[in-house]
Amino acid sequence: MNELWKFTDTDYKVYVEHKSAADKIKKVAKTDISTIYYLKGKEVGWDLIIDKKYLSKVKKIISN
């Protein structure tokens, strides 16, 4: 499940469960992964903090 919520006045936090989506968001929003979640030593989720100016592009990525 992908999630998106307001983090600060100018930033949003995105959680994705697919590395390919995290990589696309990194490129589009010019950001980096802020948190990696693990389950039994395997990466299972990624958080990214994005500027609100990239919000519409990121929404398209996580809706696919």
C-alpha cells in the first residue's frame, strides 16, 4: 500500500512498497530516501520527503 500525507507546510511524505516507485520518485522530485523499512532483513518499504511542487507528479507514480 502506498501512502502520502502532509509532513510540513511545504513538504509531503510518501511511503511506497516498491523499490521501482521509490527510484522514480527520487528522480522526479529530486530527493532521496529518508527511511527504509525491513522485515526479516529484506527491504519492504521506503519513505521519501518531497516538496509540494512535485506532488502531482508523485501522485501519478504512486497511483500506478
